[in-house]
Amino acid sequence: MKFDETWIKEWIDFEIDSESLLEQITRIGIEVNKIFPREKYLENMIVGKIVKISECFENKIPSKVLTVDIGKKLLKIFCNSLNSRLNMKVAVSIQKSYSIKNKKKREQISEACLCRYNQIFFLKENRNIVEIPKNFSIGSKIGKHLIQYYQRTFDSSSVSNRKDFDYIFGIYRDIAAINRKKISFQKNKIKKNRKISHSSHVKLNITEPKYCPYIFSRVIKKVDVGIKTPDWMIERLSWNDVVTTNPINNIKNYVKLETGYSIFAYDFEKIRGSITIRRSKKNESIFLKEKKIDLLQNTLVISDEKSIISIIGITDNERFKIQKNTSNILLICAIFDFNLFSNSLNEYQYVYGLSSKVNESQEKDSNMLLNTIERTSELITKICGGEVGKIIKFIYEDQCLKESRKIVLKLKKIHQTIGHRLSYKKISEILIHLGFKILSDSNYDQLEIKIPSWRKDVSIEEDIIDEIIRIYGYNNFPKESSRNLQINSKVINNQRDLSMMDILYLLKRSLACLGYHEIITYSFINEKLQNLLFFNQNYIELPHPISSKMSVMRTSLIPGILSAVQYNQRRQNDQIKIFESGYTFFLKKNSSADSHQTKVTQKLMLSAAIVDQKERSWFQENRKIDFFDIKGDLESILCSIKSDRKRFLFKKNLYYPIFDKEQSAEIYLDDKFFGIIGVIHKRIKEQLEIRKKIFVFEIIIENLLLNKDLFSIKKYKEISKFPMNQRDISMIFREEIPVSEILSECRRVSSFLLKKKIEVSSKIFDIYQGKSIKNGYRSISINFTIQNSQKTMREHEISNVVEIFINEMKKKFFAILREK
């Protein structure tokens, strides 16, 4: 549906400025379509008055030349509009760009251009020139008159799952909810209980209430059907591609755009007896454009005592339609349960080619039905005149109550999903304003909610949570989520109850800070890819896969990572740093895929990848990414969750053929395995047609929980004011001794020295193998930074500290001090 700012404001019974309204319309998901007319267009429009009309001939066709007074001078303007007349005030464009081009004769005559309705408004069929009210002075700018049409237009079709946005009241309902206003028709918009001018009415009969639980009718007499429909109504109907005919049909269509309900209007003088909603009988028919339509059996129809008036949801009998000479009108407004007879509607389309006119978003609310017939009556009497009769109604409330849908919503789930705690009162208030009903509020841990009939898109708890977030406002949530605050509180208080999701949240946040982008892939993968990467794993085959490329459950996140890399590289995107988290699935040991007692286990994993790309920087030469870049990133994110007492080890990988043996490792935390890291093997890259090297790591989140005291309180102390001292040593170690173990030993010794107020930090700055170094050995150079927190250290004290490190290396690793 297309509407403008003015239309929606007609329904709003509270103060709201244009910018706030725009923001709220955007918040509920509706896109801005166009802005019209242009400001510059209005700036060059002035008021003119037609003082003379002359005739001329162009190609033997009679045309008009208008003399228009604009205050300072008289202009001669070519115009063939039918509504032009003497003393008529018009909108004159004095811009040259609006003069008529490519027709030499007209350009000689026209000194300006008159604005037409179809140029400045959306009146597609109205080519008449715009008439300005008489109270506007000649020569004044016309902008203040046309500014009422300078409005943003919106297109609610952008929200495809919200069928209630197909009418103005549905949109107004959400705007009112955002502003914490009760849903109601504007008091001054629909004047109910108007003076009844006559007693004519029809009796209503419903043979089967389940098909039609609500129906209202009213007779309006002395209506002038020949009157012109107002331009503002034609304009709004034309936005929504509604063909305009007589004013009664135009009003029916207009009210349907406002309230969502269809109105039936018939010639009251042709109705015989009472009106009945029933099923069709044998050998019944109606006339449609002088063509006889034989009714199919059990069709739901509206009839009087002698003939069929309408096939509900399909078409009306031609004989009962509003004609030019109609003066007395019968209005019928009803709710029908089209689900119960949808098959018969399809049969008419198949047999006669008659498409159904079913409104999927129709509400089942008797108050709305009453408001709709009142609104229709008001517009008819306002535009076409007439005298209204009383409203006759039939309501079978029990039928709609049986069909109500309910959801039990737990407040705990709301808080977990949103990451922010909202009060019970606030949640209830939002839902009530949206039209939901709270059936039970005795238990403050959960809500029993009745879903309104027009919200077909709401079926599960998450749908209602989404509504709460949308109406509460995304900008109203704190920048620091409560989940983050909760995790930080656990770490600060040295608590040990962090869950897998808490740890995963911290790791993902750290990866994002390092420039990685999160991806999401399917849990189902190609069996060929699974066998290529992990041929010896016992994976789960799907009995009915949706595609041959999604036939097995993943046992690792790496297949999805590689597929994403492959997809991006084929589109010439080589700057790739991505990560993914999710569950992987395995068959438990002693279980088989064919067994009826198959048991599945799942593991929560985190995986990341960097593609071999050139690092660009202004302060250093370009270089390619290598194994140590992703290893450094992994160590960086792991440091955010480990205590100083914990250590991560990287051990050479011998069991993962997807990796290059020389550039891969298994990851351990205090000798407990929890992940792998490496560069993808050349063989796999070639089969996947990936050009560049891919560095990947994958860790098992739940294995981190096996380590107690993973987190520790960060303690801070004053920086020593005494000078630091640097010393370097080089020692020869056996080649198989990991560097990580050497650094670990250095940290152990440093902890011992800290008790004596001596702080020592160590780092390796060189590794050498070659001349003067025996085969099977390597030289490792270590830098020590030594500082006493209480005094300035002397040379012999510094030498004693270095000697302690040398002795410990000799004792543990049988290392030899390298001679200069």
C-alpha cells in the first residue's frame, strides 16, 4: 500500500512532528518511496489570474491562448485544458524549462506554463490545470498553498510478512504503540451515533454462523451518485492503482485502504425481502455483464428472498450494482472465514476464470466492523449527501473465540534473547498497545498471550520478542549489553560459572576487534567435501536431504570456511579474514547410522581463517601473511580468557591430513587438547580450485570448560621508579624442544624471583641453525628485562639473576651456553 504523511496524520490523535513520524514509520519496517513535489518546483510557482481567453488553430485543431495576469505583467500562455475559464486563479511556472519544446508555433505563443494536477500530484488521470483558491493574491508565491502536498510517500509492501500493513489503520496501530497510545479510532474522525433520518432497513439471516460470525448493514437514502469524487480521494486511490468509477465505489475502495474491510454496496430498491448468508442451491445463477454464471454447489452467497446478490469473495450480480440513477443504497460489511470455503473459490477461477478477492489481513473484530460501516456512511453523506438509517447487526462471538491463537511467553527467555532486562509492566504495556491480549498475569515469570486475528506472522515466542524489541526501540537499549556486563562481573568477582556461550562471546568479540568478519553457513554440507577433508570421521547422513550438496551433517566448521573462501575468491575478493561459530555433529561410539537407537553428540566450535594476502602499511614494506599471523591472533584472543597460571601449548600435528605437516599444530591448554591450527594442504586447495594459501584454526569451546580457574582477577600495581636493565644470552638446545617450553620455564623462574621483589620479563629474539651449530641442535637467543621494585640494582646482582636462568636451563633441558 502507498500512502503519504498527511494521510497517516489524519488518523493520529496525538501530537507528533514530521521527523519523529518518519523515524517511527521507518522503525516498523516501511521504506520511504518518493518525495514530491520538489521544493525548487514550488519556489518558481506564482499565482496568476486568467483575464482573457482567445482561440487559435494548430494543424486545423482549435486551441486556446490564455492571457494571464501575474501582477507585474500579462503573459500569453498556450493551454488546451478543459477546465480553464475567465477569472480563474492558476499556478504559473515562470521557469523556461517548463515551456513547451519542439513545437515552434507553441513556443512563440507560450511565455510560461500552467501547472496541471497530474504533474504535481499523483492524479494520473487528471490533466486539468490546478485551480488556486480565490483568497490568494495575484503574483504571490504558490508554495504555501501547494506545500500541503509536499509530503513523503511510503510503500508498505516492503514489509511482505505484515499483511495488516495493507491498510492505514494497521500502520496507525504500530505508530500508536511506539508512542504508548491506546489503539482507537480518532474521535473526530468517525462520527458515530449520527442522527437517524429514516427507519428503512433489511433483516439479516445467517444459516451457518461459522462461515460468517459478524455482519452489519445500513440503508442510506437520497444519495447523489452523479456527483464528482474529490480530487484528494482520486489521488490516493491512484497511488494504489485502484481504478476510479462512480463515487460510491470509490468510497468503498478508499475505506478498504483505511480499515482493511470490504464494503458491499447494492441498489436498495432492487432488494426483495430479507438478506441471507447461505450456501447455494442447485440450478442457481447470477448475471455478470449480461453473461449467466451457473453457481457451483455449496458456494457461499448473499441472497434476498428471490435471487442471488453476490458470490462472496468472487463477484456481485450485475443487476444489484450501483447505477447512475441509484438513490437508495444498502451497505453490508461482514467478516467471512474464507479458509472454510477456499476450495470453492479456486473452482470458480478454474471453471470461469474469476479470481477471488480475498483479504488475507482481515481482522475478526466487531468494533472495527462497526467503525468501518460508520466511516463509509460518513464519507457517502459528506460527498454524495443522503440520509442514514440505523445499523442492523448480527454477531456470533463464540465462533471467533474458538479460533483464537495463544502463546505462553517466559520473561526469562525475553531477557536472555534481548540481553537487557525489561520490566513486566513495560512488556505488558507494549503488547497491549499492539493489540495482543494478556490472558493471565498472575504468574510474573511468564505471560499467556492471545494473538490478534490480523497478526498471521506471529506464531512462536521469538516473533513476540521481536515485536517487543521493535516497539521499545533499538536505540533505547544500552550500548553495553547486559550479557557483556554479566560476563565482566563474573570475571571481576573471580567466579567459575562461565558457560560455553559466555566464553564464545568473549572470543568472538576479540576476533571482531582484530578485523575478522563473522559468517554463517549451513550445518548440512556436501558428502564429497566431508570425505575430502575428514575421510575417517563417522559423520551423520541425512535420510531426506534437501539437496545433494547438503546431504550430511558437518563434523567441523572448516568445510563452511573453505566454501566461503572459494565463493569470495571466485568473485575476485582476496582480502579475507573470517570466523564462524556453531555446533558440529557426530555419531556416538558404538552407534551406527542404520540403528534405530542412534545417538548424536554435538560440540560447540569456533573456527577462523586468513587468506594469504599482502599486508599493506605505510611504515613497513609489503609482506605476505604466514602461519604465525593466525597463530598470533589465536594467542591474542585466548589471552583474553586465561589466567596467568594457565598456559597454551602448540604441538606438532601428525594426524590431520587437511594441513601441511610443516605448518600445523595441535593446541593444548595445560596438556588438555582443545583445537588445531595450520595451513590447508596444497592437495585440497587444488581440488577446491583455491589459488592462495589458507591459514585456519578450530577450537572446541566445551574443552576450555574442562580447565578449572580459567579466569583470574587482573591485579594492577604501581610501576617501579627504578631503572630497568637488559641482558641477552644465547644457549644451544636440542631441536625437538619446543620454544613454548623454554618460555614457560623462564616464566616459572620469574615467578620465583618476584618473591624477592625482582621483576623479570623474557622474550626470544633469535633462533639459529647452521655453521658452528651441531646437527639436531639450534641456538636460541633470549632477552631479559630485569628490574627491582625497591632499589637500583648493581651489576653483580643483575649477573646473579642471569646466572639463575642459565643454571635452570642447563638443569631442565641440558642446554649449553653458546660461546661468542
